[in-house]
Amino acid sequence: MSSDDIALLAVTIPVAGVAGLFIGSFLNVVVYRVPLGLSVAQPRSFCPTCRHQLSWWENVPVVSWVGLRGRCRSCHHAISVRYPLVELTTGILFSLVTWGWDGDVLSAGYCLLTATLVAVGLIEYSGQRAPLSVAAIGTGSALLIIVAGAGWEDHWGIAIGSLVGSLAGTLIFALLRSADPQCTDPRSLGRSAILVAGCWVGGLGIGPATIGVATWIVVYFSCMVGNRLIRRAKLGAGSALQSEGSVPAILAVPLVTAIAAAMAASLVARG
């Protein structure tokens, strides 16, 4: 790696991390409002307990939560630690993705795919169904950035691969939806994440894509086995609990968990 490349990374990684903090703050809004059918644009962020609208200084990622000691300034009700954790996690993921793409302009598209998966995953892990619009808008926007960036830098293989991968992901999603329109089969929970995975894996090349698919298979079936073993153990102990809440969220939504692992593995394999 040349000195110019190192200098570029020294700038782009911190910038991506800070951007990730603010995107993570927005994801918190998406995860809370979208399942309720609320607008993510209006009104401004508010306390879900007393509806107090937050001032700008109450809405600075992580810093505000720490400064307010995890409580609403108006009603003093506790604010979940999930909010700063989502912001921090998104910031870290953006930095890692940018590092994985060597600070390339394509990093922006892949960061957006990462944010989309985080949003879908958080909604699904909370026991709700992620609307298709979350994955569709996030993936579509990321695809535009990736294709434009790849064309600008003459990486047409990445552009074509991303388009093909997105098409494949859309077809797989359509097949799952036609087979289970109401998404009653727990094995297909979070299936909209397939759109994200298709775009992500398609642009990485055959080798990384193969590793990603292999990782998906291993993690998906491991989650399914873990899910079944936990349910059997609970039933064997005399518990009649049959709901999704009877197992950890990452096992209860195996498709999303496996896709997250596959995306991480394929990016590492690319490097």
C-alpha cells in the first residue's frame, strides 16, 4: 500500500465512522417509526414516553445520551442503551467497510447496504416484520451509488456483478414471497434482507461470493439446529412456550443472522 493510499484511509475511515454515528441515529428512528407506519421525517425526534421533541443538542449521537445520563430531559424516563449502541455499532461497521474497500468511493454504497441490513435486522430481532420498503429503498439507493462509482473508476465488473446479484436477490425474494405470502414460516423471517445480500455479494467476485454463500449455509443451519435444541430443552423442562421469544433473537431469525455473517465473510475474503 502506497503512502497516498494510507493517507486516504487516514481521512476516509474516521469520516466514515462519524457518518456512521449519525446514520445510526437515523436508523433508530427508522426502527421505531417504520413498523408503526409513522413518517421518518416529521416530527423531529421525540421521547417515546412523554413526546418531548428533542433539541439538536439532545440528539447528538452517543454524546447526548451520555450527557443526559440515559434519561429524558423532560420526564426523566430512562432512555434505552440500545440507542447509543446502535449508533456506535453503525459507526464501527462503516469504518470497517471503508477500510475493506480501501477508502474507495464504492465504500459509500456498501456502507448504505450495511445500514440497511442493520435496520432490517433490528426490526426483525424485535419480533416485528421489516417492511419491504426498508430493504428496497436502501438497496436501490446503494446500487445506484455502486454502479455510478464503479463506472467512474472503470470497474465495470463490480457494476455488472452488483446488478446481477440484485436481480438474483429479487428473484429469490419473489419466490419466497409467492410460497409464503404472509411470512408465517419462521425460516423465511427477514427475507427482505436477501435484496441487500444479493447486491452486496454480486459485486465482490466469484471467490468472495462463494465463501459468502458457504458461510450463509453453515450459519443458517447452525441457527436452525440451535433453535430446535433450545425449544426441545424448554419442552423437556415442562415449558409449553412455543413463541419466537423462547429462543434468542439471532436464532429466531436465522435468515438475517446468516446473511450478516455471509456479508462479513465475503468482504474479508475480498481483501
